[in-house]
Amino acid sequence: MNVLLEKLRALAREDQILLDEPMSRHTTFRVGGPADVFFMPESAEQLTGAIEAAEAGGIPWMVVGNGSNLLVLDKGIRGLVIGLGEGFAAIARVGNTLTAWAGASLARVSAYAQASGLSGLEFASGIPGTLGGGCAMNAGAYGGQLSDCLIDAEVYLDGRVQTLTNAEMAMGYRTTRPLREGGIVLSARFALTPDDPEAIAGRMRELNARRRDKQPLNYPSAGSTFKRPEGYFAGALIEQAGLKGRAVRGAQVSEKHAGFIVRTGEADAADILALIHIVQDEVKARFGVTLEPEVRIVGEA
Ligand SMILES: Cc1cc2nc3c(=O)[nH]c(=O)nc-3n(C[C@H](O)[C@H](O)[C@H](O)COP(=O)(O)OP(=O)(O)OC[C@H]3O[C@@H](n4cnc5c(N)ncnc54)[C@H](O)[C@@H]3O)c2cc1C
């Protein structure tokens, strides 16, 4: 670990390197134990240098964005966690193509597209993740998903930075090749359609009003807890199983939208995980349907 720290200190400023950093500060659930080392690179060189140093020392590493789809367990994450945030977040437009770096929030990317009079990312404006996390998850809402307009992405994969086309990203429902194979999305390009900025803004306002109306946005969560099972809606199954409001300490199946687990009070990751298992078991027993978490569960319990 000391060799890794030396290398990071040679690559970056001291304030980009945090030791024993509580992951509760980097997740929207606001739970999660410490990361041994939390590093916030500001360039592709710093990012790849950090990974090379970790791999040379046999130290495990993972990347996080806004932590809006993460359940980090209570003993935290061993090794190196790379946080891609606003230091890694440029956005640029050339013609109808928009390029954004991984740390830019999806809200800012879609606002930039709107202000530029480019349509196609309205659906993403209320998703509280980063561009990198969104591309890795193939984030989507209201009938749109990032794979619809992604041209290509710069991805660190198999030890080198490479450009993967939309087809090579192999983006499915909340899954992509970088997510499956441990690649890091550094930036992505999107093909958008010119439109009146006011019309785009109107659509964004309408979708975000629908979101506020249906989702429990006033409590910490990681969005939809489970993927949509083939032929069903997770929230409807959970509600029909009588699980709305079911709680383990302050972790609760949302009263407003059963597809969300929220923290309404004191709850750590173990409580949220216990509730996930209760919901999975009861839905399986009642309907024979397996609910697969959409939330990524990481770290040590
Ligand atoms: C209130 C709320 C509403 C939500 N609504 C939606 C919605 O409508 N649609 C939807 O799809 N999701 C939704 N989500 C979930 C979440 O916002 C998305 O999955 C988002 O894309 C995750 O981005 P992130 O930056 O927070 O990623 P994180 O949660 O930090 O990471 C998620 C996964 O992506 C990986 N990852 C992160 N960054 C990168 C990168 N640069 N390269 C490669 N892998 C990376 C991580 O290792 C992890 O496996 C919602 C969440 C909340 C809290």
C-alpha cells in the first residue's frame, strides 16, 4: 500500500488522496464503511497511473461515480477506490455531437445539451449519476437509455485506453461491456438532434415532475433496488406481496414507490441488505419470480 501511496503522491496533489475515507460520503444511500484509499484523478494519465500502480502491487481497485447505484457494505472497501467527479468533467459540443467526460453529472450533461439546442438526453436529466456511471450502467428512464444516442466511448479496458463503438459497448438493460469486464468509461460521445431549447427544457421539466410525483426523492436511496424482471414490474410485485412499508430498522420499502428501498431513519448497509433479502424471498415465495438487484452491492460486510 505504501508503494501505491508514493506513486499517487508523485502523480497528484495531496488533497486528491483520502485515506480511510467513509464511503457514506460518496453514496446516495449515505451508508458504507471506509475505502482504504480514495483517489480523485483529474486526468486520464492520473487515472491510468493509479490503476497501474495498484495492479503492480496486487491491490484491488474499483471506480465509483456519484454512488447513486451503490450499496457499500459496512466494513468498507479494501484497496483503491477511484472517484470520478467534477475534476474529471469537461463537456464540449461539435455540431450535433456532444462529448462529455466521466465525472460530469448526467444532470449537467443534459442541461448542457438543452442549452445547446440538442435533443436526445432529456430522459437523463433527473438521473442522479455521473456520465461514466450512467454509461457503465446504460442508465435509462421514460423509454430512453444512453445506448440510444451513444456514438462511442473512451474506455480503459485490458490495460489500455481504447475507443469502443456503441456496438462494442454491448449495452443491454442496465449492463454494458465495461461493467461486466471491469473497464472504466473515461468519456463518451453522443449523437443528438437539433431542437428548440425551450421545447427541450419543457420536456425535461415534465419528466422531472413525473419523477417527483412517483419517486421518494426526499429520502436517501439508490433508486430502483431491483431490475425489472422479464414480463413484470418489480415495484408492482413487491406491492402485491404486501411489502410496502416493510422495514428493517430505518431501511424501508418505500411507501410511495415499492420499487425503492429508502432510509427513513438510522440504518446501516446490513439493514438495507437484510431488507433486500426479505423482499427477494417473499416475492419468490409468492410469485416464483427472482428479483435481481439493480443496485451494485460492494465491499465487506
Ligand atoms: C433517486 C434516484 C433515482 C434514480 N433513477 C434512475 C433512473 O431513472 N434510471 C437509471 O438508470 N438509474 C437511476 N438511478 C440509479 C443511478 O443514478 C444510475 O444507475 C446512475 O447511472 C449511476 O451513476 P453513478 O455515477 O452514481 O454510478 P455509481 O453508483 O457510482 O456506480 C454504479 C456502477 O457503475 C460503475 N461505474 C461508475 N463509474 C464508472 C465509470 N466511469 N466507468 C465504468 N464503471 C463505472 C461502478 O463501479 C458501479 O459498478 C437512480 C438513483 C437514485 C438515487
